[in-house]
Amino acid sequence: MGRIRKYIEVGDRNCRTLFDTGARNTYVVKEVASSLQVFDFPEPNPVSLGGKVHNVVKGCTLICKVEGYNVVAHARILEDIGIDEDDKKIEVLIGALLMQEWGIRPVPDKENLDMSHYSKEFVEY
């Protein structure tokens, strides 16, 4: 598993982001989602994250730049994701499904991201 901390661009905002291969889905805090297209879930979606259970009732379309590359995905909206090892608030948590879809590979020993597999085109069979 890998956990990388970086800043990503969401609109005109730089957001403290945790890239976490141990998390399946992607999450944003309410403040970040306020500038994105938000939608309601048909029913609450319980999620265990950071040692507690959150009942997620809204999602959003996350449109961002990761190291200058455009990325678009759905994210679940939380009141709070938590703080990282540097005692900084995590605003976005990018999970394994988004990283797989966009070819983002964490390099934990260098605390960096490998964007050489970034998906520039999608071939559907």
C-alpha cells in the first residue's frame, strides 16, 4: 500500500490531498465540493474511514489537476476526512479506483507520484 501527500488543483484552489491505495473510493470535504457539481445519493451510504463511520448522502464530480494532468471522477462528500502525519487537514482523499482509471501510480519510497501511465485516451472493447 502507498500513501502520498500532495497538493492538487480544484478550480482555483490548491487542496491538500492524500493518495491512498488502501482506500477504494475518492472523498472530498464539503468546502471543496462547494465549487463542484453536487448530487444526492438515493439513500445514505455508510463508509468507514479514519476510525469512524460516516453516512454519506452527497457526491460530486471532482474535476482537478494532478501534477498538471486533468482528472475527472466522482467523489463522496464528507464533513471531515482527517489530518495527515504533518497535522494538516486532508481536503481530498484519492482512492485506488481513481488512480487505476487515470494511470496514477504512487511511489512511496520517494513520496511522489508516477504519472508516466496517465490515461490520455480510453480504448473500450
